[in-house]
Amino acid sequence: MSPHETVDSLQQRLVETADGATDLVFENVQARLRTFLLMTRGFVLGTGDMSEQALGWSTYNGDHMSMYNVNTSIPKTLVKFLVRHVAGRVAQSELRDVMLRVADTPISPELLPPDSQGRIRQSTEAALGAYELHDFFLYHFIRFGATREKIRYLAAHARFEASYTEDQIDAALEMFFKRFFANQFKRSCVPDGPKVGSVSLSPRGDWRMPSDADSGAF
């Protein structure tokens, strides 16, 4: 079997994978192989954003790594806003339609291909909670040092794109603090990147934190 036939066979087997099937080892190996193949061919610009860094939503030494990370201080909600902003100002209708489809596509780790019907099977927000909540928590926690109680109060009175119950806010806030503290070890060795806004998680600039810090102490 040729290499191309092997890849095609693997791709088909992935498409046939049952919905809900999970294999964290396979997903991490795939992410590392992506990075390995890219780095053996050229200079890699990282695409991971600040929201992913905050939650550790990346594979260590996989998509977590690059030669330079251009989105390191841009939260995911701002990425989507900027895509829509530019789409509204481009003259070419085909390009505008593509950009709007990108902005409206559900956020996914893309470690499994769509099923045979073309449906996306992995939803990041279904696993973590809404990114507009996490970005809200991140801003008030890092920029102002707000406590859990204050962040919860502010979120309950804020206006978001979607409506959230108190239980949804509490669950997302607990997820945020749990993952934020547990994934400092990834942020301690990230590649360089520009600071764009008022908040950054770079260990060489704004954010210094021991990797064994305990979220229960906050």
C-alpha cells in the first residue's frame, strides 16, 4: 500500500468512527505529529489564541508550540469579531461569504473529521462552556484581579450574545479556574508573541505563576 493509500484509508476509518468515541492518546499523538511535520518543513506561525492558553486547550508540544505565536494575546471572541468586522468591509462577495462561514462555524479541536454527512462531531464549547464567558472571566481575573465572587456577580449582570442561567455561569466559572491553574505548565514555555491588548499570559512579560499553584487557594 502506498503512503497516499495509507492516508486515505486512515481518513476513511476516522470518518467511520462512531459519534461520541474518544481516544485522548490518539488525539494527542495526532496533534504532535501535525506540529512535527510542519516544523520539519518551515517556519511555523502558531494559531493558538489567548483563550486556549488560559484554558490549556492544546496538546503540550503539539499545537501548543510554534516558532512565533501571532494570536497569543488575542482572545477567541475577539478573533471572531475581527473576522466579521473585516468581512463587512471587503468588496468581494465570495471572500465575504467565506469569512462569515468561518466565523459562524462551531469551534472544534478538529481531531476527528466530520462524519459521512459532513457534520462536525467535536465541539469545544460543549466540552468547556461558552468562550464568551471564559473570555469575560479571564479579562476580569487577569486585568483587575477580581475574586470568584465578584466575577460571578459581574457575569450574572452582564449582557452576552447568548443568555445563561446561574448554573451555566457557575459551571463555566468552575471550569475556568480549574483549567487555568492546572495548565500553567504549558504557559511557562510558550513561544514569543506580540502583546496586542491590555492582558497577556506571556511568562516573559505580564504573567508569572508557579506551575503547581492550587486553584482551591484562590
